[in-house]
Amino acid sequence: MPKNFYAVVERYPGGTNVIPYKSLKKAETRFQVILRENLNPTDDEEDGSNDAIIKEAVKKQYWSTCEGDSEQEIILEIQTLTLEK
């Protein structure tokens, strides 16, 4: 019987980091933490601009700096992994 796992995949210049989780909720939580660390702090954190970005990224399970410079680009995503016995 197949079993699903989830992974937060962080691709950055010079490497890739994959962190596996048993539940989607835990993967989403880690995804949010990593994303919050990579977003530029806003002048007024209460304006919610970073929160809106994080909410949309979790919904899509994907975020990228999209700066066009592949040597500086960071990509974050949540992937579903299936283990078949």
C-alpha cells in the first residue's frame, strides 16, 4: 500500500536542501519559516505584505525570488513523495 510523505525542497546557488516530513502540515510550517527568513523585512511588519506573500506561496506550494539571476535565485517548494511497499 503506497504511503505519502512530503518534502520541503530548497534550491539555492551551490546546492539543494531536502527536508522530509510525515505530514503536509509540518512541511507547510517549515516552508513558511524558511520563506519568512528569505523575505525582505518590511518597514512596517503590521501591513501584512509578507503574510500575503507567504499565504499565496503555501497555497501554490512554491516560491521563487524570480530575480532572473540564476546565480542568486532561491526556489522553495513542497513536494509529495510516495513510498510503495
